[in-house]
Amino acid sequence: MGGLEKITGHIIENAKIEADEIIKKAEAQAAEIRKNSYDEREKRKAALEEKIKAECEKHLQMSSGKDRQEQRQILLAARSKAIEDIIAEAKERIKNAGREEYLPMLKRLLESAVTDKSGEIIFSKHDKDMLDDDFIAEFKNISKGLLKISDETADTDCGFILRYGKIEINCSVDSIFEDRYNELTDLVNSCINAG
């Protein structure tokens, strides 16, 4: 091995070590971001619960039957608004999630929605822009090669539409939240009641 090859080999080895260190730092930063996001969500939830409690206590001091009825309506409106805000925030977090968080969620959604029929999948522009070769390979495995990726894009912020002939299954984030609105409302209510 000549002197130039040794120098080149040494440079390549140093570059690999430096790349590994950069990757480790990036993974540590990503973990910290996820932790901070969870902590921030918990703080917001606690603040929202305190705000709701304060409003409830304020209105509980009303003594007449009419005042109590108004209080119930105000409390119900506050809860409805809180639920809408929490659901809207959850949708935004999903839509704004990075590739590391979003693609595994998209994979789970695909696994739960794909059938054993031939058809096509129409990704939103958001999702299509995120797809990489690894994900496409996983997608082909999940769909057992029965679905082809459409050239067109779905008219939705994120998610996809499965098309089996004339039958379409809407798996957009908005559609999923709409379909599960009552379930999500019950979940948020139970969190508020537990506080």
C-alpha cells in the first residue's frame, strides 16, 4: 500500500468516525426534542386543566338555579373549546412531525388499512414529499405488491387514499380525526375529569 493510499485510507477512516459522532449527536438531539415536546404538552395540559378548574370554581359560587344552569352551559362550552383545541393541536403536531416520527406512524396506518386486493394508493403531497426508498420498499412489502403508488396526489394535508376500483378509503389525518371524534372527545374528557 503506497503513501497516498495510506493517507486516503486515514482520511476516510477519520471521516467515518466524525460522521458516526455527528449521527450520535443528532440522535441525542432528536431524543431531547421528543422529551421536551412531551414535557411541553404535559405543561399545557396542566395549565389547561387549571384554567378549566378556575373557571369552574368561579361559576360554582353562583347560587341560584338559573345561575347554576348558566354555569353548566359555560362549563360545557369551556370543555368543548378545550377538546377542540386539544384535537386541533394533536392534528397540527402530526402534520408538522419530522420524518423520523411521521413515517413510522404512516407505516402503522398503512398496515391497518391495506387489504388483500389490487388497487392504488394516492398519497398527499405532504406524504409524497417525505417518501424515501426505504419507506417505499416497506410499503411494497406491506401491500404485498398489490398496490401501486399513484402519480396523482390526494387533496388533503397529509395521509392517503386507498382506491380499489370505484371504492375509496380515505386515510387522511383529517378523516381519521373526524371518524374518531367521539372516541377522542371521551378520551380528552376523561383526562380533564381525572385532573
